[in-house]
Amino acid sequence: MMKVKSYTLSDGTTVTVQDVAEKVGCKLNTAYLRLKKSNKVEKVLMPLQTNQRRKDYGGKDQWVDKPVKVVMGIPINPSYMDGSSAIGGAKDRDGVKLTFGEASSLMRYRSQQREEWLHSKGVTTDDEEDKASFESHKALEKYYGNR
């Protein structure tokens, strides 16, 4: 039999990690950390806030496309170079490594552009080649996190 550790709160009541998890509606590790950090009843039994819950990977920032430098009619840093893969990960057109959030927002931006382009051309994704391309794109989104 395993002995369950009990904690004494500031008002004199004794609780276990399981008790706090059930009252608050959180996971056991959250309850344990609350009891480890404080013995005040208000802090330990405070309900979870929406901003305390885990956030999605990649954030929801919108990708901002930088203007292209054109010299004598030749684009120097075209936007299709954003997200080019390299050994260390995806890089932007200037060679700076993208964070996971930036890479995710770039992928969402490109997906949105593609959908708008297909819609403007009147193309549906029922076509077999297009459907395969669309599925591979979705697989990449899932791999890099579309969140």
C-alpha cells in the first residue's frame, strides 16, 4: 500500500492532491504544483482561468508578407523563398531561421492564398491530381502544426 501525502492548508484543513484535483477540476500534476507552491486556500482552490490552459502550438499570428526588392526588373528576394527548408529548419528569404510560430503562420498564409487562387479560377479539389496535392499539403500542415 502506498501512503498518500496530505497537505495542511492555511485554514487548518488537510487535503490530498486528489482532493484538490477533484475540487478544482484540474489534472493531478496541476494540483500537486499548487500544493507545493502555496498553502493558502484561495490560491490552491482557485478555479482554472482560460489563460492558464495550454495554448495551441504555433500561435494564431498572421503572416505579413514583406515587399519584394526589385533591381532592374529582377526580383532580388521574392516571397516564394520564404519558408525554404534548410538543414537547420525553415528560413525566410533573407536566410534568417523561422520560429515554429512563424513557420506555422506562413503555412496557413500559403494555404489561404492557394484556396483563394483555386476559387478565383473556379477549380475544385475533386480532380485526382489536385486532391493528392491537397492531401500532401494537409499532411505537411499536420506535421508542422496547423494551430
